[in-house]
Amino acid sequence: MTVPAAPQLDLPQFDRDLLRSGATLTRIGTGAIGGKAQGLVLARDILEATFGGEEGAGVEVVVPRLIVVATDVFDAFVERNQLGDLAYSDLPDERIAHAFQQADLPEEMLGDLRTLTDGLRVPLAVRSSSLLEDALHRPFAGVYETKMTPNNQAEGSARFRRLVEAVKFVYASTFFRSAKAYRRATGQPADAEKMAVVIQEVVGIQHGDRFYPDLSGVGRSFNYYPSGSARREEGVVQLALGLGKTIVDGGVCWSYSPARPKSPPPFASTADLLANTQTEFWAVNVGKPPPFDPIAETEYLVHGSLADAEYDNTLRHLASTYLADSDRLSPGVGAAGPRIVNFAPLLVLEEYPLNRLLGPLLAACRERVGCDVEIEFAATFPRGEDASLRLGFLQVRPMAVSDEAVDISDAELAAPNVLLASEQVMGNGAVTGLVDVVYVKPGSFETRHTKAIAQQLEQVNTALADEGQPYLLIGFGRWGSADPWLGIPVTWGQISGARAIVEATRPDMWVEASQGSHFFHNISSFQVSYFAVPHEGGRGIDWEWLDGEPAVLETEHVRWVRTAEPLSVKVDGRTGRGAVWRGG
């Protein structure tokens, strides 16, 4: 089976006279431009149709300038450097990445890349845009790598080398272990993928040695985890200070319904807010060069603290201040006290019309794509008298939302053979015949072991994939979080065989349910049921029964059992209720 070439969209060839060219979306090469680039072209068309340059006074909504390196350049790179055998081997990711760095890009594209680094002096994001990415029924969101480069070195040759290294790194990630496992899980042959690369201006402003947007966001037209009076069809928006890596990696961010931006958050107390809102952010390092490491995704990224953000004067529109004397929050940072990144100046005081832009944007994207959608964006606030609020539209991709009618009665939820149940479940539909359960052992779980747990889960996932056996996966905290203290930092390829996933909490790990962009998108598109099960106040998990089942394989932190009778899973997407029953 081969993947059909992506339809060719009308993108002009890159103009080496870049600064005088009117085109903001161009291409290098003649091959396919891949899923992400197609989404960005669609985003440009949606913006023109929705706003038509009339966003409002002081507001600018744009797709940042980008250049797509088409798939024919990737093919030439792999073929001319004879990388095929190595790429499809079982060598570690580091060996593959180093081999790609030693190889030469096709000579015919080097002049264009040099012109690009000579003509643009802002940080650049080098992102994957494969043939398989961002498709509705075979999503590859977040499977491949992104690399940012500051593009600010004094010497043009140094800027050029860093960009070349970033392109090669993205190419190499096509053949990393998690990407290969992901393709196997989707039934794609090993050689099905072709990689295009998007080189795009990073939205942001320089603050000393840091470059970052005031905020980044992800919006969805459908919300699997509504709280309070919010409804699923109203959608959800997640916001974070700094680069969007915080959100897409499942870090701590702020979630709200765009139809109810002033609704109080689902936190029990101010102390709860202080403990569970954003305290650090990602930025591009435009200062002292870091140690040379071209095969590290975060080579040119740095973490900043809220103190750093306040020094940069980027909290004034994003944070509130806790006033201990009155035990209340005051929007803004005019008073002394701890800062809480809750975006109240934007969402409650409406200092800028960000939320009023997002509603029409999500609606327009949903209408154009023909289904529920997810969008990514970043914004900077005005600096100076003539500046505007600038919203950079970074991606639109489809979401898979099943409309199958599934009913779960109260009696079913209370049945004696319930293994686990929740009223906070993502997905819709039924799965029967599961006999394998893989779970993180509660007795030995500690957050300091989460990286080791991810590796042990990968071993079990590989064994089950070889048998063609789907399974139920149970663990603690956020699956797929890049922060090992918030959950288990697996890639999708490490748990790709799971048909139902449970995210349980503990007294020492009680975080808001996952909605990290890439991991979340893949779960919804693969129609994997995703249960959030609290350790108190809910129906819980029958750990005693699981521990009593004989183990097929047991490691220090992970246990794999095969049940004598199959399990059944049902999820009602309309109510968010779901359960897993023994002997189903």
C-alpha cells in the first residue's frame, strides 16, 4: 500500500529577492507540501474569508511568513546520501540523527536557505509537514520533531548552518523509534511516509536573551471535559504564557469555554489555584549560544520563571495578584503579591478582544473543514502608539468526534462487575473483547520513576503489538506530559496499542485532566477512550481484582495481566460517562 500524494496547492516558488516579494507562503521544490503546510494554506484562506483585513482597529490576524521545503527535496536527500538502509534499521534515534547530520542537503536548495537566513533576522521554527500529518483518520500530530533556531548569529554562515542542522533533524525524526512504532500501529508500511518541512517565523518579541510570544493557545470547537455550566459544543481554549510547547506537551496551562470566558475556574480555593497554574514558560534563547547539540529538540529553547516574565513586563495582561489581606484575586499586576496566570485582564476585563476573535475563528474553521477542529495560535500585545494586537494563526487540523448514540444507565455504572467508571471520559462508542490490561503498580509508583515507567511500558506495548493484541492501559497523572512530575512522559508510539486509557489521580498527583494538543489529537482521532478517574469522590478502580489476576509480565513498576474473561468498554460522549466491565 502506498500513500497517495497530497493535492498540490497554489504556492509560488520561493523568491530569492525575499524582502521585496509580496508572497508570505512560498515553497522550495516541486513535490508535495504535506499535511501541516496544507493546513496553513487553508488557515490563510480562512482568515481572508473571515476577516478580509477588517479584524478591527488595533488588531492583526495573520499566518506568519513561511517557506515549505517539499517532499522531493527529502527524497533526494535520503537517496543521494544512501541513508535508506540506516533509516529503516533498528538503530537508536541518536545514531540515526547523527548520520543525518553528517549527510549533505541537495545542493540546489542551499542557495535558497542561505538567502532565507540572510533576509530574515527573526527566530525560525522548523516543523515537520509529512504526508500523513493532520489527516482526520490517520493523524500524526506530534509524532515528528520541531526545532527552533534563534537565527540571530552575527555571521550569515552561522545562521545558515543552524537552519541546515534543524532541517536535517526534522528529516531524521521521520525514522525515530516512536515514529516507526506509530506507523506500525496505524497499519502504514515502513516506506509510506514522505517528509516536507515548514520553516516559519516565530511569533514573539525579544526580551533580553529571551524571545517569545506574550501568549500561545490551542482552541477546539468541541470540549471533551467541560466544567461547571459549560457545554461540549461550546468548545474549549487553552492559554499559556510563552511558546505553545507548554500546551502541546501537556504542561500546566489555563482552560476555559470561549462562550463563558468570565466563568470562575474549577478550583476549590486560592491555594489550589496557586498550586495548579503556570509557573514557568518556554522561550527561544537569543542570548549566549548553548552547548552544541544539533540532535536535541530543545537546543535553542530556555525555561523562564514568572519572575522573569514580570521583569520582561509580559504578565500585565495575563496575570492576577493574590491579595492575602482580603484573600482575593485582583486582575493585573499593579499590587504586590503572588502572581497567578489566569488571563483575567483579557478574559474578565477584556483589555484586548482576544476571545472575541477566537469564537468566529473557530466557527469559520469548523464550517470550512466540515467537522470539529483544533487550532493553534500565538499573540503579542501592542508596544508603542501605533502597534496592534497581533494574532499569529499557526495551524488548523480536524478533530474526530463520533456521533454514535451510546447509553449508559445508572444501574450499569453501579454493576458489581465494574472494573472502573468515571463521569469524565473522552470519546464515544463501545469496545468489546479486550483481554489484556497493562497498569502502573500503585504500590511502587513515585513521580521520580515516571521516565523509567515510560520505558517499561514501551517494552510491553511492543510485545502486545507483535501479537496484534489491543489493551486497556491504566496509570497516574497526565499521559504524554513532557513534565515527568505531572505524569508519565510517554510518546504516542510507546503506548500505541491501547484502545482505552485511564488517567488516575493520587493524593500526591492530582492534576487537571489532559488536553495537551498533540497527544490529545491522536487519542481522539484514533477513537481511543480516555478516562479521568479521581482517587476520591468518584467510583475508583478495582485494584484488588487487578492485583489478583496472574501476570503475563511484571517489572518493577508495570504489570501486564491477561484476563480469563474479556472486558467491555462503553463511553457516552454526550454525557462524558463511561465504564469498563469484567466479563463483558
